Amino acid sequence: MTNDSAPPTPGRDRAPLHWGADLVLALITGAGLTLVLALGLLYASATEFGLLEPIESSAHQWQGIPLTAEVFLFVGILCAVATLAALGFRSRRAPFGTAVHGLASVLLLGLMLIMASASYEATHPRETRPDPASTEPSRQCRSGGDNSECPGG
């Protein structure tokens, strides 16, 4: 006796996406993510160096927040979009799209960590401290002769 009344599982009964369509979609959406990231970082660097006039707002809610906060937000949103796209491709059983967007989200997360450490280093510079003085007794005499050559003696 077979059990034909079992409910179908939602993601496994679907046929996988054709490998050609998967590859084309992965390349197009991966290139789109790369283009958006490049344009966003180009815009952020252009506004940082004053190449574009900053937009004055009447409400000063963003006053005091450095530009890196906006860049962090931008890269974080792109990372979330890449992760959601990877999950969407995975549910469609498209391995190329899943791999491309999974790798993109890992790289964007790494970029955020690099930016965070660079921002921390810029705001908290390391202080160079002199080496501590030696605690070992040292010989102060120059030639090892009598006390007239030694300082203080």
C-alpha cells in the first residue's frame, strides 16, 4: 500500500533551474551588484573629497555622523540584498546564482570588517611609547678604572 496523500514539500518538488538560465541570471545579477557597489563607493569618495556639493538639509539630524556611517549602511544593505538573493536562488535550486551571491555577501561582509578596522584606527591612533628603562644594574664607569672616571664619583 502506498501513501499517495502525502503533502508535497515546497522546495524539493520543483525542477531545478536550467543551468544556462542559472548562469546567465547569476552573471547579470552579480554584475549588477558589482556596478551598484562601485557607483556607491565612487559617489561616497566624490562627496568626501568635495567634488560634489553636499546637500544641505533643513533638519540637522545627520550632523556629527561621519561619512563612514553612510558607507557602512550602504554596504550593509548591499550585503543583505546579496544574502537574500542567494537564499532566493537556493530555493529555486540554482547553484550558480547561489554561489555568486553567497560569495558576494561574504566579500561584502569582509569589506565591512576592513572598513570598521580602518575607521577605528583613524579615530583611535596608536601612541608610540618609549621603551621602559632597564631595571638591571649597569656599570656607569667608562674604562673600568678608578672612581674618578665614573659619574658622581
